[in-house]
Amino acid sequence: MENALLVGLSAQIALRRNMDIIANNLANVSTTGFKREAPMFEELLAEIQADSGSMRDVSFVRDWGILRDMTSGPLLQTGSAFDVAVEGDGMLVVRTDRGDRYTRDGHMKLNAQGQIVTADGSPVVGDGGPISVPPNTTDIKIAQDGTITAGAEIVGRFRLVAFPPGALHKEGKNLYSADIPPEPPKNARVLQGMIERSNVEPVVEMTQMIEVMRAYQHSTETLNATDELMRKALQKLGDVKV
């Protein structure tokens, strides 16, 4: 019976982890460029002594990692000159205190120095470093290859990079890092005046949340039933007269 309790506990830990990830997906439905995440679990076999005293393999659940869905989200037209959506497999490069980071969040603006920056103020990197726009420039055009022109002057070009699946590590603020060098994207293009919305589908997430809640409830009922059996067994042993 103790093994049943341990197995049930491992299942509840996995379900709790699943619920946390679903809740995070729902919280980021409106986050620009957010990518949906899903938990990855695996079976863990452990040799444990059974009630009879013999050894047997018991199957537990182990949290293996997170699978991130990097498919493109729907595009939203904003009309802002500095908003861009990256269509395809490309990512924008952002300069931070920790080094270059990568994002699909193209909601950008100009800072006081005339640099194109993200919403939190990190410079967006072009082929030659951070991109600066001449002061008092109003006619900003961004071509599909990422080239930025201010009037008739080319001021820079967004640096677009790509990574193989699973190479990116989430760091917060919609930024990712990688342990390997980036690659040139194969089919990326930049769309001005648009942003990529989150690829989270709220109806799907809510449905999965209900399924997880039901599974957790069923697991709790099973654990309670097992605990009740153990309690009654101990009571009967205590009632035995020698």
C-alpha cells in the first residue's frame, strides 16, 4: 500500500507541474510573440520492496522537461512604424547586459538616444550593432529583408537568426538564450506595422486545465481510499487479542 501512495504522489506532482504550465500559457495569451509550452513526462521504473517482502519494479512519473511550440502566432496590424512581425523561422537579436538574446517580440520604439529598442529598453541589433535613427525623422520604412530606411537614407538592417528545435532557453521578458551559434534563417521576412501575437489558444488550454483538474481529483480519491484501507488494517491489527 505504501508503494501505491508513492506512485499516487508522483502522479500528483506531475499534474501540479502540468497545471502550472497551463496557467502560465493562459497568463500570456496577450503577450506579443509568446510561445506555448507543454510539459514532458517520462516513466521512471524503480525497484522497491513489495508488501510480501520481494522486490518489484514500480512505475513512477518524472518531469522530463518542457516542449516549446515555436510555430508562428497570428499577426496583428498596429500601424506603428517601429512594430515588426517576423514571418517564418527568424528571430530578432537583442543586446542585453548578459549578451545577445533572441526574441519574436517585435513591439519596439525609439529611446532618448534614437536607438530602436524593445519595450523594456534593450537595443535591437542590426548587422552592425544597435540601430540608430536620425533625429526628427518621420518617414521610416522597413523592407521585408529587414532593411530600415529613414527618408532616403539606409540606417541599418535587422539581424535575423534561426536555431534548430530545442536549442533556445527561456530567460524571461520574452527573451531566449542559446548555447550554440545562431544560423541564418531560411524563410524569414519582416513585416512592418504588425506584431506577432501569442500562439496560445485559450479554449485548448482551458480544456486541458479541466482534464488535469479531473485527473488530480481522481488521484486524490485513490490516495484517500488507499489511506483508508491502511488505517482500517492497522485498526484490525490493533484489535487482535493475543
